[in-house]
Amino acid sequence: MIQVLYDASCAECLRAIQLVSYREETLRMAGQAPTVQLHAWPQGERVLQGLSSSKRPTSLSRKVWALLPSGLVLGQCQEDPMRLIYEMELLALVRLPTPQIRQRVDSVAVLPLLMAKQHSKAGSGRWWRQAEVFRLTAAALQKEHLAVLDDFLPEETCHALLLGAQASRGEMVRGATGAAGKALTKGTEELQKVLNEPSRGDVVKFSDDGNMPGCRGFLEALDTLVEGLQGCQAVADRLQHVDWANGAMFAIYPGDSARYIKHVDNTLGTDGRRLTAVLYLNKDWRPADGGCLRVFEPTMQSCQVKRDVEPLWNRLVVFWSTQEVPHEVLSSFKDRLAVSVWFICGRESLRNEESFQRLFNPQKLRCIAQRDRRSCLMQAAETEEERLWCSQCKAPSHRQSAVLFDSESLESTDHPCSCSQRSDAQATFTPAKLSILARRFRWRREEEPTWYIDVAIRAAVEKALTGQHPATAFAATVPSRPKPVLLPTNSVTRAKPVVPEPSLTAARMPRHFELVEDDDDDNSNSAPLRHPASPPADMDAGCRIPISFGIVD
Ligand SMILES: O=C(O)CCC(=O)C(=O)O
Ligand SMILES: [Fe+2]
């Protein structure tokens, strides 16, 4: 259960609480268990008991503040109640895999690979280097969109990666979502807002030159796997122009409940990323440490979990970077290390400004398996004209390895791909050239959606925030009454209680929920308020939705 403290004397807070109340009500009408407990401040201050000082709000005056079951805190919800409603949705609507789903997924994406490993004599780091394993991995990607390969690297490579990551922890910076990247261009205040959100809590470092310890061995292994997959009919089409990859991203999720909310890596299918590969480096990982990679069924709107993948030592998970694989990193209660690499389609990259520029920047993207950059570009281009334009973009000479193009093609010439040189040794195309390239390569510029809430809910919140009574705004989001299920007379299954007809009217005021002990069956056992950074005691491999705190006021 989400605990919410709000300042009842503040109009903005009350409006946010009203929205939250109405969403809670519509969720309940749809038969969902309660998701929030609302506490007016200062009476409800006991919610803060047991919280570490870093999590305690300095003041709750004019604020709506929420404590998530994982121990994460959402501050300032009065400004943006959507964040809180999103958390309620997740809590209420996420469905763990049924035994059938688990069996279906494991029988394709996990078990065949496990058996191949057991039958191989090659040992850690080598067992998967065979055509049959490439075929099984390709089949897993084709049918379930992901594959899990344990013991992927030789132990010494894993240890080198781990030590390298630990040694450079001090240089790591907060991982930024797409939203943060965009905010960066808008100024520091906006950026601060995004970074302060607990939507993504990892700290990261990119090894763009592949020089971090263990990196070369890791990248070589990944390239071999991808080349093997490219030879498999099941996925050959999708991997056809995947000749590129970025440097490895080392990410540590600190054990203070850090997470990464549900997302798709290549949200719009425009940034070129095709296949995501993540290697986990967590020794002695236990279910109570949290931090699973939670993979959902397609697409972003889906709340049905396909599989929770434990971030175990030397485990590689590969999955499509597209809408087929929405995923999140669940809150981690112990530091969690992952190294990710994205494999990139040259053809898709040509269609988008940022990814286009990356193709020409060896500091950002490398060609996999020592492939020739120029031939990869020629294959990525779709038409003769595109090939011509691509061929005119000059690769950097060794002498000028930090610069994109030879100096004679800089500003002064009319060369379509000339670039300006920056003092930070980054190079980029000039604005004039960019606009030519934009037309030639039909660059697409879609806005990235920030919130992945059901469009109806989002629309309701927007209407309510712009003056419509929340009851009217939310009325359209109440699901229609389910059709009665006719059971055979000898069935012992009891019919579910009928969901009451929604009866929200504009005249009805939101009700504030009673602060009673939560005795809901699904969420079972109310538990005393515990230190939020510690893992909920009843989290096991099968169920990772933490139980409610069950506070009684
Ligand atoms: O660490 C993981 O399991 C996945 C991380 C992730 O989804 C990302 O960095 O995009
Ligand atoms: Fe991701």
C-alpha cells in the first residue's frame, strides 16, 4: 500500500488528493484491491516513523508526499499527481505470471539453454559458442522476445568487469532517462526535476573505448553471439543491418531501493537500438535482495508480467529493444551491478538525427566483430542516393581520431557532411548541413511520451487538472460491467462477486479513505511499518509485490 501524507490546508494538495481519491475509487469499482492510504498532515505523521533521515521530508507544509511499498519516496506530488496515480496503477494492475505463462516462457527462453549448457563439455564462457545454441537463442527471441544464458563469460572476465566497475564507482553519474536527456537541453531546473524523480536510480559509466577491465572479452563474446544469431533464419531479418553497437554501460543500482520504472529501450522504434544485452554481476543474490528485471508481455500498456529475471552472477539476458519488451528493474535492496550493450541497426539509425550522427562517430558506436564501417554504412543506406551521401561523409583519419571528418571538409566547403569542430573534441554537423541531411534521410522527430498510463486515465487527469470535476473526468474510465459467467451446475468454483455499477456523479465529493488495517486477501498479512530500505520480508521468488505496511491511524 502507498502511504500518502498531505497538507489538508493547502488547496493544491487537496486537488491532487481529490484526483488520487477518484482514481482509487475507479480502481476499486473495477474490483482492484486498495492501493493508497491517505493521511492528513500533521496527524498522520506516524507514517514517517522508522524512516531514515535522508528520506524524511524537511517540511510537509503545502506538500503531498508518498511512501511507496518499496521504500521509495515521491515528493512534491501536489505539483504532478500523475506520478502518484502511475504508482497506484502499477500496484493495482500488475499481474504476476500465471503458472501457464511461466511454463510457456521458461520452456522456450530459459530451460532449453540451461540444458544445452549442462550437456556441453566446453564449460563457463564457452558452452554457448555453437550453432545449436544460436538456434535456441534465436527461437527464444522469436517466440518470447527474450533469452537467458547463464555462465556466459569465463569467470576471470566477470571478475575483471566487477573489479573495474567497483574501482570506477566514484566516476559514475545518475543514469538519465530519455526525459532527462530532453530536459538537459531545456536547462538545469527542468533536469533537476527529472533526476530527482525516483524513476531511475542507477549510477552509470559508459566504457565507450572498451578499455574498462574485462570489457574487450565481454564485447567479443557478445559480438560472437550476435553474429551467430544473424545466421539463424528465425531472427536474420530483424538483425539484418545490425552492424553496430555502443560501448558497454556499467550500471550500479544502489541498495536503497533504487529501481528503473517500466520502459521500452527504443520507445519509438527510431533510435536504432534493436537488441539489448545485459550481463549481471551479483554474487550470492537472494530473492529478498529484489532487483529483478521484470519483463512484461507486449506492449507498453500491458500489465501482465512475462518473467522476472533474477540478476544473477554471470547471467546474460538478451531481449528486443522494441515495444515487444516493456521492462522495469524492481527496487533493489542490495547494490546491483549490470553491464548493458545495445546492438544497433544502421538502417533505422539513418532515419533519425541523433542516431545518424552516432553512426559517423567512432567514439560513440563501433562496428561489431571488426566489420568495416564504410561497408556497413553502404549496406545501411536504402537507395543509391543515400549511398552517395553516406560515402561523402568522410571517416576520421587516425591523426584526427577525435574528429569526425577530414579538415578539408569543415565549415568552409559546401560538402554536405562537413562538420564543425568543438573544443571538447566532439564533432558535429553544422546546422545548415543538418537541415539538408534531415530532408535527404527523412529524419523523424517524434516526442517521447513521458508517462505510459492508459490514455483514458491520462486524459481524465488532464481534464480534472484543467477544471473539470474529477468525478465527471474519471467517469469514462470506469470499466464496463463484466458479463456474468455461466458456470456449469456441477462446478465447485464460486462466481466472483458482481462488480457494482459505477455511480460517480458530478455532485459526489471524493471520499477520504478510512485508515483501517488492510485485510485484503491478495495483499495478505498486514505488517508493521518497517524500515523502508529493508526488503519486505515476504518477497519470494514467486511474488515480488511487497505486502502493505498496514498502518492504523
Ligand atoms: O539492468 C537491467 O536489468 C536492465 C536495465 C535497463 O532496462 C536499462 O538500462 O535500460
Ligand atoms: Fe531498459
